[in-house]
Amino acid sequence: IEEYYGEIIKQNELFCQAHRAKLSEPKYARIPKPLFIANMDKTPLLGMEPLDDSLYKFIKKSKKDGQAGDVFEYKIKNTKVITDMFECLCNTLIYLQDKYEFYHRDMHCGNIMYRKTGESYQWYLIDFGMSTFKLHDYRFSENGAGPYGKFNSDIISKGKAKGRAGHDLRLTLLFMFDLIEDNLEKMILPEAFNILKSMYSKIKSDIIINAIGSSSVFWHRGYKDAFDKLVTTETEPKNFLKDTIPKLREVITNFNKLVYKTKTKSPTKTKKEYVYVQRNK
């Protein structure tokens, strides 16, 4: 119960402090608004604003509607959604890390959610039970949460544990490719898939080579030991935003040009020519 109330307090503080100050702006993943707290048979409950579904379900269930339509248009659309999602996550993590020394530490695809309005997706972070951050000189979950032990601030002050900045996005990619890789490959452009897959493969190799974690479920090896020991600079939000997002955008742009060119210029059709003739009164 203490852990549950602790999680409620974390979400409430993050919403009141970070969401209202910055995360309500465009291109940020938001913190859901707590609507009520209640007891049901002495069990504490948090009611938060309703959301549509998770990133996990979005990828798992996504499929092209009907038989009509171009498969590349479908993949272009989904690649843009996934790219926008990563951009929102990066912006939010950069802000929270810089201002609150924040680490979500459980940012798998089930804890990234969205609300859809028309064709627009607004992304949200949920489930802060394992998160740690500093507010008013107080660090939440300093003594540990879930699989994570005591938060050691000393090693950070000494310039160590820099890899922690890339921990959350790293965990997202581990979950994404370990559990729903086939679904992801079917829904986004091949070049975009390869960019993300290459990043995942490097993370996987680093975990194996450095003997990080010991869980039989591979993506679980991205938790405690990875947080303390593994450095993957490419998943640090600032680097991901600077290096990977532009590559994904370029893939989308190139395929958009290809689809447009294919649809507007057909080699089998003869070109029509028109001659202007002035009519006399």
C-alpha cells in the first residue's frame, strides 16, 4: 500500500509540476491527469483521465484496413506516427532529466499510451512506480523501487553512471524488438525498421558482451544492471533526437516523393498538349 500511494504521489507531483509547466505543449509526451483518489474495501484507487490504448497494442493490432489502398501509404503513415512518438518521448525525457534528474525505469511499450483525435495522436507516460526523480531537494524512491536498489547519487556527482540518461529509450527498444518485432516490421517502412533494428542489435550485443543482467526473459536484462552499468549513448534522448529522428524523417520524405512520383507520372499515358486559340468577336 505504501508503494501504491507512493506511485500516486509521484504521478500527482509530475502532473502538477512538469505537465503544467511544459509537457502540455505540442511535441511532448504528457503525464495523465489524476481525477480522483478513493478506497474500495480498503484498497486505494487512482482514477486518471481516460486514454485510448498503449503503444504495445497499437503495434500489435495494427493492420491495413480493407483490400484497397497502397501498402507504402499505410507504412508511411505509421512510420510518421512512430517517429512522432519517439520525438515526443525524447522531448519529455530531456526536460524531465534536466529539471528533475528523472528516470522512468519501466518505460516499456505498455506504459506508453495515447489518445487519438482524428488522425492525430497525443502520447502519454504512465506507471511511475519504479521511477525516481528529485523535487524540492527530495528524491522519490531513493531507497529503491521494484528491481532497482538504492539510488546512488554519489557516483553521478563523480561523473559516473552517465549511461542512465539512455536507460528509458533503451528499455523501450528492448521491449519493442523482443516482443513485437514482427508486427513492427509489417507496419513501418523497411529503411525505418532497419534504423531502429540496428540500434536494438547493438544494445543486445552490449548486454551479452558485458554480461548485463541474468533474467531468462531477455528484455528484462535491461532493468537494474543495465541502469547501473550499461552505457548506450545513441539512446540518450538528446542524441536520439539529434541523430535518429532526422534519419527517420528523411526515410518518410523519400518514400513520399517516390509514391507521389509513381502516381502522377505514368509512362504508359501519352502527354496531352493544348494550344491556346483566341476567339474573334
